[in-house]
Amino acid sequence: MIEVALLGTGGGMPMPERNLSALLIRYKGRKILVDCGEGTQVSMRMLGWGFKSLDIICITHGHGDHTVGLPGLLTTLGNSGRTEPITVIGPSGITDIVNGLRVIAPFLPYEIKIVEAPQSSLGFSKLYGGLELSYEIPDITISTLDLDHTWPCIGYSFCVHRRPEFDPMKALENGVPKELWNRLQGGESPIEYQGSAYSGYMVQGEERKGIKISFITDTRPTEAIPGFIEGSDLFICEGVYGDDDNLDKALASKHMTFREAAQLAKDGSVKELLLTHFSPSMGDPEKYLGNALEVFGNTTLGTDRMVRELNFG
């Protein structure tokens, strides 16, 4: 099971009922944060999932409503006893942004590793893959997509892989000693044992479907987005403007309307659309939900600290 919590659903400025952009993913006791708007650590404390096990912070872009919460959060992580390195991922320029924000948080008891997502001609990059990394969240591939905003901005997808089922007949056929079965099925591979090497595929059956979560915010719709989010179990997307009549504002600010987000969900054949990042001028998003539902039926309005639990099928 993987848990996803919307820490903040607002955009532009914090409101009494809405914190700014932040999403928290929890899997196997470890956590990934996406964006860190002002007040993120307050919402994290209200959620009650803790701080110390946060390993990765993914930033979509450098605007303040997505980054200003970083100095306080980084300090809180240090005060919580964190000593292991933390990885911060972001678009071009994220190194300067993080270093600038750290002027007020210069002394931390852990290392910050900053990764600028590589750009490609297709705008898509597979940044990290499961056990290839040193961080402590195995079996997750993080991919990024270049978006169309007023600042270099990227979207994210998180693919949580599911190990194949254990196949005892295959293990026996491959002559794998029984004392190695649990270790190989648990991900330890290869194993050198009594002069021979044994790998996980020697005890595993067919691949099983995993879980895919996609997060797209602060962008106009692009041709690449549907393919990037395709098949997502949960598609979290900005809905800065609910009213169709605000399309001109969306065009000018390079944001989206509810209807446009819903069209992306439909084109990407996702299972559920969760709308977030609402404009401060939109007091009641519920009033405009129908604009999204006309296009994509399984649409939900996000609220602060809403939690989704996603299970392997």
C-alpha cells in the first residue's frame, strides 16, 4: 500500500482554509515530498506522519508558493534528529534557489544532494530507478516532464513497482538452495553462495502491475502530458480556475481550468483525477466541479490533508 496526502491545495498565497502547494507520499515507512509552499511543515505536523523519514523533496518550479516553506522544513528535519542525506530534485536553476533559501538555514546536521532534472528533446526523463539509488525508498521510479509555465517547471510521475510472486517450482528448477529463497525474493540479488551466483529472477514468476501516481501543476496543457500520465492510478493536477470564463486568465498566467485538467485525465486514461492548486479568488471550488465532471467522471476536489490509500491490484 502507498499513501498520498495533499498537504496544501492553494496557489498564489496561503488562505485560512488552504495551505500552499505540497504533496506527501509515504511508502514502506519512508516519504517523498512534492513542493514545499509556505506553511508546509505546519500541515505535516497536523497530518501526524512525522518528519525524520523524509528522504526526497521534489520541486516543480521556483515560484514562492512552491518553495518558501523549504528553510523552515529543513531546519525542522535537523531538529528532529535527521542525519542521513536528503535529495532535492527540481528543474534547471533549482540549485541556486535552494542555496538562496538556505541563507536563513545554513547549518544542518545532514547533507543536501541537489539534482537538476535533465532536459531532453522530448521533454521527458526517467530520473531515478528503484534500487539503483542510495536513498531508502526502494522499488520507485521517479520520472519528470518539462512543462509550459512562466518559469522552468517539471511534472512528476512516481511508479511503484511490485515484485513478482515467488515461484517455488522455478526456484527448484534453477537449483536455488532453499536457504536463499527469502533473501532473493526480498530483493537481495545477486547472492554468491558456495561458489555460485543466484539472482532474483531465478525464484520469481511473472511481473505484476504496480501503482502509478502523476503530479502536474503550473502549466498549460501540452501534447506530452497525456502520454506521461497514461494509466495513472491517481492523477493530481492543478485546477487554478474552475470557471470556463476564466480561460483567458489561464492562458495569460500559463495555468489550467478544471475542464482542461479533466481533458488531460481523459486523454491519459487515468483512473482518478484529484484537482488541487486553487486560485485564492476561487472561494468555493465545488461550484465549478461540474465543468470537470462533464469531461471526466471520476474527478475529486482536493482538500488540505486529504489522504488517498492506493493498493496493489
